[in-house]
Amino acid sequence: MNTITELKSLPIPERLQLVEDLWDSIALDQEALPDNPQVVEEIRSRKARYKANPGSGMAWDQLKNRIRSGNA
């Protein structure tokens, strides 16, 4: 029997626990994952725009209210 077949034969609660354990292990190892270069570049670009014009930023509460009101 292969591993997938064995896993599929487990009761659902045991399979769910395995998924949770795997997810937790990924979260713990997240620092080991390489950063996506495009995401890093976007963050650097946004930081540079903010530093060039700090008044262009918005507090999280203001932005959240703006999004919720449909004015985003």
C-alpha cells in the first residue's frame, strides 16, 4: 500500500489532525522559505514612495473605514 492510500484510509479526524500538524510545521519553518523577489521589490518601492512623501500614508483604521464604506 502506498502512503497516499494509507492516509486516505485514516478516519477523518486523524487526517484533519495530520493537516493541522503539517500546517503548523510549515508555519514554524516559514523563515526558511526564500523571499519572493517581486514581493520584496514591491515592498521596497512602496517604502521609497512613502519616505518621499510621508503625508501620502494613511492610518490602518482610516483605511479600514474607507474600504468598508466603499470609498477605497
